Amino acid sequence: MDSLLTPEGKNKIQERLKYLKEVRRPEIAEAIQRAKELGDLSENAEYHSAKEEREQTEAEIIRLENILKSSIIIETDKNNGRINIGSKVKITINNLEQNFSIVSQEEVDAFSGAISYKSPLGQALMDHKKGDSFTFNTPKGETKIHIISVD
């Protein structure tokens, strides 16, 4: 199944992939070599830890490469003022102002306000425009949302 990515998301994945291949992989290889030099590998915690780290890193490299191979890069500047993937929105939720970026699932980062277009809030925001107000059902009841800006 194809993944949707913003150009920024594609760049972040490419940067992460480059870091894993060019920095992390050699660091781990070095750690494995140092651990081997300590002697008996059967009870060598450093060796087993480094090997586990290598497996995790290689799995992440494969995952990121697969995302890039199967991704469709979406144009983020053609939203006609409506919220879509790639939009940066400023909204009020129950009179509390918040900023979000609407992104693909592969780009989600809750700490920076990047939410998936498939998340309940992301779905509720899609296709709205600046000035729209609507209610959104949450487990705690209805929440009032007002769109302040869409970039």
C-alpha cells in the first residue's frame, strides 16, 4: 500500500536514513569490534547489546527504505485555503489556541504538533478553511473547534 508523504516528511526520512547508514551503522560496527576484543563472546554483554542495536538499526533502515519506495509525495501548496495533508493550522479547541501540522502517518510527531490526517482530529479538520467553526465529538463529549488560520 502506498504511503502519502509531504516533501518535508520525505526529507526527514531521507536525513534519518542517511544518519543510520553513514553514522550509526559504523558506530555499531565499531562497538561490536571493541566488544569482540574483550574475549569470551558468550558472556559478553557489550557484544550482545551491540548486536541487538545492529539488528534494530538494520530493521529501521529497511522500514524507512520501504516507506520511501512506496510513497506518493503530495503537493502541499495546492490546498486552496482548505486543510489538507501538509497544512499548518492554528485553531482554538474549547477556547485554547493550538497549532498543528496535518501529516501522513509516517510523519506523526505529537511533541511538535504533527498529527495524522487519519487521526480523529485530523479527519475532523480535513477540508475546513479559515474561519470555520464546528463541533467535534470526543470521548469526553462535544468539543468546539474554530479555525484561525490555514497555511
